[in-house]
Amino acid sequence: MGRWGDGEEQSKIQNPKSKISSPPHLTSLTSVSQPSIEVLDELLNLARMGAVLEIQERVTQLERSDSQLAVFAAQVRQLTDSFQVRQLQELLQRSKTSSS
């Protein structure tokens, strides 16, 4: 494991995007059922506020009301579980764009 001087952490700082890129299953939204634009707007507003718990609760409600949203819910949950709010906002924005 790395100590600060061994270059491992330094490379992460110099090139942070190399470790943060979205996994492939989070970037392909065309085959994933998505909630309505209104719900996506609601989730996006919550994400902008950093309201992770509220997003998780809302996604759970969505999943219970429509089982076809399970994949979408899993994608959102994966990001909220690791507090990746910026990536969540990007996912929600891409979802809105692909829904319009």
C-alpha cells in the first residue's frame, strides 16, 4: 500500500479523473427505464442540495411503484451510497436529456 512519498497518491492527485470515470453501466441509459422528467427534475434538485438521504428514499419509492425502474434505482443508489453527488447529477442530467 502506498505511503505519500511512493508516487501512488501523487499520481491520483495529478490525474484524478483516471480513478473517477463513470463505470460503463452508468453511462448507457438508452436501454434503462427511467422516471418522468418531473421526477428526474425533483431528484436533480435534491442532488444539487446534497440531499442524499432524501434521494435514496425517493428512489426506493419509485422502485416500489414501478419495478421497471429497478436498474435506474440501482444506478442512483450506487452513487448515493458512495456520496458521488457530482456523478449523480451528471447521471440525472443525461437521463433528462435522453428522455426528451
